[in-house]
Amino acid sequence: MKKNKVKKQKQTRPRLSVDEQRIIDEYRNPSENRVLVIGDLHLPFGKEGYLEFCKEQYRKFNCNKVIFIGDIIDNHYTSYHETSADGLGGKDELVRCIEEVAKWYEAFPDAYVTIGNHDAMIMRKAQTSAIPSMWIKAYNDVLGTTNWEWVTDVYIDEVRYVHGHKSSNARTATKRDMVSTVCGHFHTQFYIEWFFGKTRAIFGMQVGCGIDSESYAMGYMQGGKKEAIGLGIVIDGKLPILVKMDLG
């Protein structure tokens, strides 16, 4: 009798309230957009462990869309600023970058990429040298990211996603243009700020980054402000969430 009683207790599960079940159902709603926003990577100078962190948050929040907020590529060797004399040459840096990008493409094969200033470095150099853009290969052709869509900005559920080097930071862009805006570019900024009107509320969100500030390519940061390692999630265009990476 005692054994049967124990067995019955193991099979008993607490019942969820109506409200609890509703919350779970809404969380799993397959029709709403659940956008994972990945910060600046500056490959091949990305933060170790950041890829696994992004994959984990994608699963945890049941995301169904991915946006890289820009500066996937660093292009240090061709920077308009001083470059490291001890750094990789152009070909070696690009080869290593392509190898790193392949890992991200395998993890997130369908994604938007909002073009950052470092991504556009080669095109900018071409324009400086009066080389027509038709001479330059598309990003996907160089990096092997067939399904990625490279855009200046993209709107999902009336939220604008843009790198930020031209639009300014999320706080400024949101107030100026009166549209919820998610930005990268500013490596040390990591915040959500709401602005309330009479009939609606909008937000600005800075998602941080996934860079390795100890690399020579990030020499301009060393000794200054610390980078914010994290990412953003936007649920149904209404709920912005920031998740910081545990740095141990």
C-alpha cells in the first residue's frame, strides 16, 4: 500500500491557473515576431563565447527572427584611422573573417544585417578612389552568406532597426523621428528608454556588442570606457528586452 501511494504522488502534477496558462500560451505564440538583435561583432575580433550566448538566448526566448545590427566585419587593415603595424594583412584578415562568419551563418542562416560603417569600408575606399560600385562584389558573394539580407535599416512591427552610425544613438533617433529604434554602433551603450505621448509609447534600445576589446583592432578602446557585452530581444514590437552576457 505504501509503495502504491508513493507511485501515485509521483504522477501528480500541479494544475495551472487560467492566467498562468494564458501567459504560457502567449509566450509560445508562433504568430508574433520575436526578434533576436545581435550586437556588433567586428569579426575576426569577436568576443569568445558570444556566439554560444546568442544561440542560447535565441532558444530561451523562442525567437523566430534575427537581426545583426551591423559591423559584422571589422576591416581593420583598410581603416581610415591608423592601423596596427603588427596586425594581419588584408587577405589574412579577410580569410579569418570568412571563417568566423561561417559559424554565425550556420547558427543563423536567415537574418537581416543592417550595414554598419565597418561593413561598408571597402565600398567607401572604392568611392574615395573613384572606383564604380559595380566593380565591388556583394557581401553575400564574398562571405558566403547566401540567405542574409543586407539593408540600411529594416522595420518589423513598426520598430526600426539600424546600425546607428548615421542615425545617431537610439535615444536621439527615437525622439527625433518618433519611431521606436534599436541601434548598435556605440559599443559602451546598453539601455532601453521609453518616451510617452498621449496615445502611444515608443522606445529606444542600444544592444551593446560582442567584441573583444583586448584585440589590437580595438586599441582605441583600451584604457577608456568598457564595452557592454550583450544583445537585445523585441517581442511583438512592444516588449524590448536586454540580456547581458555573463563574463564570469
